[in-house]
Amino acid sequence: MSRRDFLTYSAAAGGSGGGVEEATISQLQQVMTTGERTAQSLTEEYLQRIEGIDRSGPAINSVLALNPDAGDIAAVLDEERQQQGPRGPLHGIPILLKDNIETGDRMETTAGSLALTGSTAARDASVAERLRAAGCVLLGKANLSEWANFRSTRSTSGWSGVGGQTRNPYALDRNPCGSSSGSGASVAA
């Protein structure tokens, strides 16, 4: 797929102007403060973008799993914002975590390995716990080089048994490089 085709898919997935694809956290907070958007609507916009670019369209394979509770979490955070104000600058912001970070919810933590399929954590890793406490919506898990590239010195960067090959969103025939290939590709897209 050419860069032009990718950008066409991206524009279509992003909707009509004012989308989330280029917004900063400060800008997202501003539109939530004014009521133009909510954590729920942002979460839905990101889910649509993931569907349009990651799962369909160019299919960059950057997201391994989506949190089935993300919409409900966003709704609770919206209610909290109305009643008490935001917890801080991350309140209501949807994020992805690399799939080697444990979350004590219904999402699996596989490090991209089929050996860990079905593995769920009893509690959040400290980074996930802190992000939740700050009011983030844990949207899902990003693909990664299997075992964070600790499986072999000759392993293909960006490939995992669970998620397959992550693709560079700007050059789909090129490797996105690095252990955090899914995280990087999802942000770049």
C-alpha cells in the first residue's frame, strides 16, 4: 500500500475534521472541559480509529487486545468529572499499554507469546495502577516483539505469535523496529 493510500484510509477512519489522531492531551482535556467531547466519546473515537486502521484498511496489527470494559470505565470517569472535576491531566484519556504490562482486569497479558495465551493477572502492575489512579482509560494492549525481543538475537522485530507482524504505518512493507513496535505504530498511525 502506498503512503497516499494509507493517508486516504487514515483520513476516512478519522472522520470529519477535529478527530483524535493529532490531538495532544492538553487539547483533549480542553474539549472535555468545554463539554465538546467526553471520555466516552473519545474512547469510541479511538476504538473506531483502531478498527479503521489497525484491524481493517492497512491492518497494521499494532493492537493485540481491546479492553471490553473501556466504555464503562470512561462513563464512570465522565460522571466523576461532572461531580468532582478531573483528577488531573490524564483524567479520561484513553491509552494503550504494551502487552507485557499486567493489568488486573479481563485483558490477557501475553508478552505476545502463545505460551501465555489465557494468562490474566491478579492485580495491576504498578504503572497500570498509577495510570488508573490518574484517571486514564486503559483502552487495550499493544503488540510487541514477542517477549520484548528477549526470545532470540535473530528474531524479527515487531513480530509476536499472538499478534503477528506489526507493520510500519507509513511504509507497510517495512519493519516498525523495536520491542515496542505496536506502541510506536499505534501512535504513528
